[in-house]
Amino acid sequence: MNPEPNDPALGDVLVSADRLQRRILGLAAAIAPTYAGRRPVLVAVMQGSAAFLADLVRAWPEPVDTVHVAAESYDGTRPGRVRLTLPPDLRQQVAGRPVLVVDDIYDTGATLSEVCRALEALGPADLRSVVLFLKHRAGGPPAGRSPDWVGFEIPDHFVVGYGLDYRGRYRDLPYLAVFRPVESGR
Ligand code: 5GP
Ligand code: MG
């Protein structure tokens, strides 16, 4: 199914809006008991995780704190070096606290490893992670830190929607779809 018939770059819907909402409710119910009575700090990796964070905190059965860090690595559809931007007061927010990193998609694992390395240096009580989508890469599983919880395992396509973009577009789609760039030379 092509959800936007006027946009030839959008392909099949991999995860519908309904399935996303149901899975996020399940993730919140599965993860929250780990933090019972310990109010976790959810560190969202922006911008891609904005939609996931918003739905996750509303599905969470207890109060949580949230912090945003920014990571950028993709240039169009190609991965590159990870650039992190951390808020100046991050240490006060995470030191001695149970910390859960919230990321949109795990591809090479470079982003999650970089974010966790930066957070470990700030002395959290413990550090875990949840990613909404885990890509099955052609070359087998990636090296590096693996997430503690995963929403959906998806095939190795470049995807957009539900927070994920292509050059700033498609973050607003309520579902996850395959994207096929129609640029020349790619
Ligand atoms: P990794 O560092 O694990 O290779 O990739 C993680 C980051 O790259 C994600 O947080 C996301 O921002 C971006 N990314 C990876 N795969 C995709 C994809 O298929 N589509 C989009 N839009 N971004 C992706
Ligand atoms: Mg990201």
C-alpha cells in the first residue's frame, strides 16, 4: 500500500499507526516495573525520538522525568559520524539517577553507543535503553551496545515517519513507511 499516492518516494507501510500505539503501551507496561519507586530520567535522542517519547511517557503508568539530547548522523539516507549536542545541565539531571535512553531506530548502533558513553561519564545510578525500531542489517548484527528493549524488528530499508525524516520531511507521518529516494545519482 502506498499511503501517499502523490508521493512516489513513499513505499509500503511497515508499521501502522495502530500497531505503534499498541506496542508502545506494551513497552511502557514491560519497562516501568524495572523502575518501580525510583522515578527514572528518560533521555530522548532528538529529533527522531520526539514522537516515541511523547507516546511513551503518556503510556507510562507512573511519573518520569525527561531530558533531550541531540544526535545527528545521517546525511540524507547515508550514515556518517555521530555528532552529539548535550544540554549544559545534563550532569545535574542524570547523576545518581536511573537513566533510560529512548531512541527511535537502531541501525549501526553508533548513535546508541555514543549517547551511552557520554551518559556513563556523568555517573547515572544505572543506564538502560529502549529503541522503537531495530534494523536487520544485511551484514549481520552490528557491534556495540545493544538496546535493553526493542519495539519492532524491521528489514534493512531506509524508513520514514513517526519521527524519522528524510532531509527534514515525513516526521509527521503517524506510521512507519519505506522510503525510496528518487534523486539522480543515488
Ligand atoms: P545508528 O547510529 O544506529 O546507525 O543509527 C541511528 C540513527 O540514525 C537513528 O537514531 C536515526 O536518527 C538514523 N537512522 C538510522 N536508520 C534510519 C532510517 O532508516 N531512516 C531514518 N530516517 N533515519 C535513520
Ligand atoms: Mg536518531
